[in-house]
Amino acid sequence: MTLSDTEAQARTLGGYDDASRLRQVHDRDWVLDRVTGEPGVLVDLGSGIGQLLEAALERFPSLRSAVGLERSAHRIAEATARLRPYGARVALHPADLTAPAPLPYRADVVTMTSVLHWLYPVEHRVLAWVRDHLAPGGSFLLTTYHPARDAHGLGGEDDLVRAALTGLGIPPEAVPELLDDRGVLPIATRTRPADELGELLAGFFTVEEWWEREAVVTVRDAAQYEHFHAATFGDYYASVLDPALHADFYRAVGRVAEERQRTLGRVSAMPVRLWRLTARTGGGA
């Protein structure tokens, strides 16, 4: 079977430079605007293709080390090419953030943008890692999305997926069971409510400040969102279907997004919170 371009993209999480313009670029600037002083070491968790690291290196000449931890080998390769002009100021490490290995860095700033939900329900592991890798006085800048969710724990991207699966002939009431049977946990379930997350964070950090805004995603056409979904979620949702239906699924997601844009003026909108955290003294959870 010949893969469609979108299927191939989903397998490698490729094309994120373009896809991130729908959402992640806004987080990047929002986070870096809140870096204070003259940081010497910045660590970005889930560093992807290195966009935040590149922006940080340009903003902060004081950075002697910009460190990225990323699981995807394809994204690390793309980040390596992007960040090559910065030479020894950059270090990229393959890492599974559900069980990150210790590294010889103490960071003035640690960043994580729209990644924490992928680590559910073992977020405490990376939170402990961050606490232990912050330099005295260092800060952890974290963004978390908080979509409304229904009784089945679906919301945000899950809603588009449910509509796409319905368009492929699966009754909407059957979607929660299908996801459960295939071991696909809805993203809105992975994303803890802000109050619950605050309690978890308090086991490791002092919450110095937080800010919240509405993240609105708009799209020019179905194809753009099809590729955004593939670059962001890969085959996470598509895996509930037979591989022969994957290309149809991505196209269906794009059509749902385009219809939402036409009727609502947007694809989605949800609260996103930016936390400024400092390590608690005397250990943690």
C-alpha cells in the first residue's frame, strides 16, 4: 500500500514548522516574554524542531547553553540542522520525558510548551526532574491547555476526531468505546483541570504567577488542518482504524476543521495557562 503524503507525515511528525504556526508559535513568544534577567542555561522539554531554542538564542545573548530534550529522532534531526549556526551553545538529547535521565545541567530557565498532557498519568516524574535540575533562583515556565470535556472525557481535538470518525460511518456514541478499546486516551482526559494540575505542581514547586488566555485556532482550508493534525498528533488517533482508512481519516479531520471555520469563524478555542514556577526547598512529592 502506498502511503499518502499525510500518512507519511504522521509517521514522522514531519512538517511541524508550518503546522506550529496555528498554535505553538504563540506559546513560544508568550513564554519567552516572561524570561527575566540574563539566563545562562535554558532547557526546553519536548524541544521538537528547535524553534523555541532558536528564538531564545536570538533573544538572550547571555545563553551559553540552550539544551533540548526530545523523543522524536526526526524532530531532533530537523532541530540539529536549524540550530547548527549556534555551534557549541546548543545541546540536543534524545529523551523519553516519562522517564528522563539525569543530565549535567542546572538551568536558569526550564520551558515546556503544550507537552505535559502527553505524559499523563506520570507527570510527576518530569516535574521531579525539573525541580532537581533548576539552578537556585531558576524558573520553570510551563504552558498547559484546558479544553472543556464531556462525560466521556472528550474535548478539544477529541471533538474533531469524533466528528471525523462519524463522517467515516462510526456512530458518535460509539467513539468513546472505540478509543478505549484501542488504548487511545482522549487528549482532554490527559489534560488535567487547572485546579487539579495546580495541586500536582504544588508538590514540587511554588507557583509564583500564572497567566491565562484563550487559544484560538483558525485555518485557511481543510488541507492545512489535515497537515496540522498529522504533524501534531501523528497517528495517535488514526491508530483506532485499519491502516487502509488512515488517509481517509486525515482528510475527514481536515473537512471537519474547514466546516467549523466556515460556520464558527474558528476551528477551536480553549483556555491555555502559563505557569511561572520555582523549586520548593526541602524536596517534594
